[in-house]
Amino acid sequence: MGEVSVRFLGSGDAFGSGGRFQTCIHVQTDGPDPTHLLVDCGASSLIAMKRFGMETSTIDAILLSHLHGDHFGGLPFLIMEAHYVSSRRKPLVVAGPPGLEARTREAMEVLYPGSSEAPRKFDLEFVELAGGTAAGIGSLTVTPYDVVHPSGAPSYALRVSYEDKVLAYSGDTMWTEALVQAANQADLFICECNYWEPEGGYHLDYETLLEHRPELGCRRLVLTHMSDAMLSRIQDLDIEGAEDGKNYVL
């Protein structure tokens, strides 16, 4: 049976609460030819990768839940680092919601004019995922589910499968039944929890998540994307909280 390693390079929210890096999760399969995947790539992700000693050139693919800066804003820097610093040669696949390629190129042009058209020594492939439709990325199968979080493009919860192992991830969203589909029988469900109690907006809160916990059907639940208010009460949680650098093996 296959084994999957999951490491939080960044478990923070958009504002760096608790001094944490923005969302970036490294997923690695086992075997002689492992797949290295980043799930989300927030603006601080390149710094986080180097802080934790990860070679950027090992990454085969980046999977994005939605197109907010704290979840995809690190992509322009990672693409440029691959060209100018790590001298990447192998292809890089970036998969995510429709509009992904255009938004990435626009972001690159805002940050570094001309960078989106600069010649590269590696192939960069964008794969736009459709909600509810499974897609293959390397040795992984990815299924996105539409959630409720306005971002200028569809926002997804993600279900990532490798042989008999399943990792699920909420992305950012208010409560929606799509989370039940994504998390069902998952070995690990990584779920955002920005607030302690309902505060409106389009994020989950701890009280609502506890109410729906029995519906999720996952084997292990870990909370991420927590605000300062949530982090100040982390010792009171009945659900495990993520930390930058923390590892899990499925």
C-alpha cells in the first residue's frame, strides 16, 4: 500500500497571524519515483520552502484551491526562482480553478513587468480543473469540489488520492455540504478555521465545525488558517491544530 507524507510549510492566514507562513502544504508520495506536490502557494511560500530546507526544483506540481494572494501569490516568485536561481529543467505543472493561467500571468506582470514572457529552460503547464471532475496529476488523482468563497474564480475544496490514501483540504470557505464530499473517509482532512465563532464572511469557525464534525467522516482532522484570536485559544481546542513545519504520514 502507498504512503503519503504531508508537511505544513505554511499554516497561516492572509495576515501572518502568529508569525506563521501563508498556506503551503508539501505532499510527497513514496516509491522509487515519488510525486512532490505543493497544495497552495501563498505569497510567503518560497521563503517557507527555504526556511525548511526544501529544494524548490523537486516540486513536480502545484495545486491551487483558489486565486487569493495568500493561496497563490507565491507562484510568480517560485516560477522566477526556478529560472534564475535553481536552474530548473524538469516540467512544472500548475493546476487550479479556471482563469488560473491568466491570473498568474497578470500577477507576474504587475510584480515584474515582462517576466511572464521571459524564455525559460523548463516547460510550465497550466491545468484548469472543473468542479466535481477528477484529474490526474503525476501519480495522484485530484478531485475539486466547489465551495463558497468569492475569489474572482471558482474556489475549491480538494481531495487528493494516491493508491489507498486520501488527503482532503477545505481551501477557504464558509460551511457547505461540499466539505462532506471532500472529507468522506479521508485519512487526513485539513480544514481552515479562521474564527472561534460565527462572524459572517466566507470562512469557517470552530463552533460551526464542531457542530458538523460527525458529518465529515474523516479519520483525522487538523485545523489551519487560524486568526490571532483562534491561535490564542489553541490550547482549548478539541481538534488538532496545524503548525508550520509539522509532518503527517498517511
